[in-house]
Amino acid sequence: MTDEPERPSAGTESVRERGADGTVRAQYDWAATPPPIAVAETVAVALDRKATAFEPLYESVDPDALDALVQSKASSATPGEVTVTFPVADRQVTVHGSGEVVVHADFHGR
């Protein structure tokens, strides 16, 4: 992987970015890409592996609950900032109600 931004997937609104510290950020439109899919895609980019090459998301967080929580606030008439943080594949993942997914490098707190 390089430090250059990567091409977005079909549901990505903006380019994924990798910071100097290895943190990967991606912006999604929740109407086009459900949060669990966005998390899997972004973690895969952070790990430079296919989404099927690391533990299933449901081992870290309930995908249906994540989707319901983030989508309910995203579609609210007065959306508040929902932030959900959990570990996946030795990384810390933060999902924001705004559509941003951040995967922090070198997280080992399980």
C-alpha cells in the first residue's frame, strides 16, 4: 500500500485516505453502503487484505445493531453525531453517523 488515496468503491462518497500513522479514513453514504459493509471494506484497505481474510465483523460487533444505530440517526430529522468504536482485527474502528469510518493502526486492546 502507498500513501496515495485509493479509488472509492461504489458506495464511497470520497476517496479513502491513509495517514502517515497508518490510520485509514473513508466517507460513505449510508443510503448506498450499509455501515457493516463500509467497516469491512475500510478494514480490508487498512490491512491490505480481502475482507474475507480477517475475522467476521459479528465477532466484534452486532452488524444489525450497528446498522440500526447508525442508520436511525442518519435518517433522523435532527441527526445527532453517533459514534461507535470497537476492535476488529487488532485495529480500532470508529463509525460516525456522518458516514465516516476510521480504522486506527496498531490497536491491541482486546
